[in-house]
Amino acid sequence: MSKVLSLYFDFISPFSYLCHTQLPALVSKYGYSIEYNVMDIPTAKLAAGNYGPSNQKVKPKIRALMQDLNRWAAEYDVPFAFPSGMVGKRINAGTFFAIDKGQAEAYVTQCFHELWGVGGQDSDDDALLGRIATDLGWDAAEFLAFVSSDEAASRFEQSRIKAHAAGVFGAPMMLIEDQIWWGNDRMMFVEQYLQAKG
């Protein structure tokens, strides 16, 4: 039986980026693979009954979050910088194109790096999306057509519904069987579980 960890993520989530800088190596160490499930944080929060204000509207929370983000980046020794634009619909939908190509991990890794590692880039920019596609060996025009297509929109909607049904209310969330871990700061508990499972 294959050993799979289901990752629910959104490219606009900096904590998903930080998590993913560590997760592939961690799960591989214990013989697991990652099932990539893209979702949308705002709709997931609403579906779970979380109607509170966004982080951007709570200034004291933003200050603490920024400090935490920089601490985690330093802990992992990875670059960290904010993108200039954070519209995630098309770059999220591109995950399905990558899954179809058997390159989900490579796509997710590169997108996160471009957005949160390099920083200063617009997640919805055609030039960025086209360059990511080209770097992965894809036809850029085909990829850009896909991420704007009805098929991509439908698959993204189905993925969001799957996330809501699984009880996902934020990102990143990691699931194995009945176990749920929410947040980059739960990685040690993920590893403890994987160790115990053998």
C-alpha cells in the first residue's frame, strides 16, 4: 500500500511556502509521497465557519506574523520576500497541469520559490507563469491557455470542495488517515508520526 501525505496549500500562503521547503525531503525520508491539493484560503475559512477578519486587517497580528515568517526562514536557511501581487487563481490552477504532466512537486517547488523566495513578482503575471512553464519543459502558450480555461476553473472548484469536505480551514494543512496537522510549525509532529508509523 502506498504511503501518502495529503498536502492542502495555497500559493498565496507564505507559511505554505515555508512548509514546502522542508516537506518533500521529510516525507521521502520515511517512504511517503505527497498528494498535492490546491485550495483557496478565503473560501476555505468561510466554509469552515471562520468569519473573522483577514490577517491584513489586524495590524498587531501582522507585526507578529512578519517576525515569525522571518524567524522560520532563518531557521530553515531559505530566502523569504513578499510577492508584489497575490492573486492566486491561475497559478493555483496550474497545479492541475503539473499533476497531469507528473511534475507536481517540481511545479509547486518552483512557484513557491518564485513568489516567496525571489519575491517582488506578481503571481498572476503572464510573463512569470510563462517562464515557469518553459523552465519545466512545457509549452508556455499551452500552459497559459490552460490556467485561464473553463477546465482549470472547474478542477480548481472541485479541489476547493474536496478541501472543504476534508475540514480544511487554512494552509498549509497536512493529512494522513485521521491525523491532521495545520501550519508550518507542526512539522516536528508530522515527523514524530512518520517515525512511529515506520
